Amino acid sequence: MMRTLKAFDDWLQDPFITTNAPKDLLVEVWEKTVRILEELLELDIQHTRSMRDTLESYSKQDKLNPILTRLRELGSVMTSEQERTTRGGTTISF
């Protein structure tokens, strides 16, 4: 999927395409692309919110996956010095 998006982006930035395509076609592609990206963002937000709620519920019921529980414990004992020096990675909080 990422390769397809990259290829599409490259195609849209190609001067040969942009200077030879009719303006109405470019506007149509732009508007549709914006709608698709907005839908993707909404899906991401909804899914993330749903997972947060699920994890909070599981945490209260002690039903979390033991791996997640251990990662949470490890994350809560990090010192502020470790937090300042850590770059990247994944944050799990709930």
C-alpha cells in the first residue's frame, strides 16, 4: 500500500503529468485524494480510541495480555533521565 501511495505521489508531482493534464482532472484527483485521506485519518482516530477504551477495560479487569502488562510496568519505572535519552520506540499508555 505504501509503495502504491508513493508511486501515486510521484506521478502527481511529475511535471510532465501536471503540465499536460487538464485542470479539471487535477482538481478532481486532488479533491478525491483529500477525501480519502480525511477518511483514513477518521478511521485511525476511531480505531485508536476504541483500542484505548478496550485496553483500559481489560486493565481494570486484569485481562491484559501479559506482554502488554510487562511493557506497561517497564514503561512506568523509566527514570526521567532515561526518557530524555530515549529516541523513537513505542509508547503504551492507558
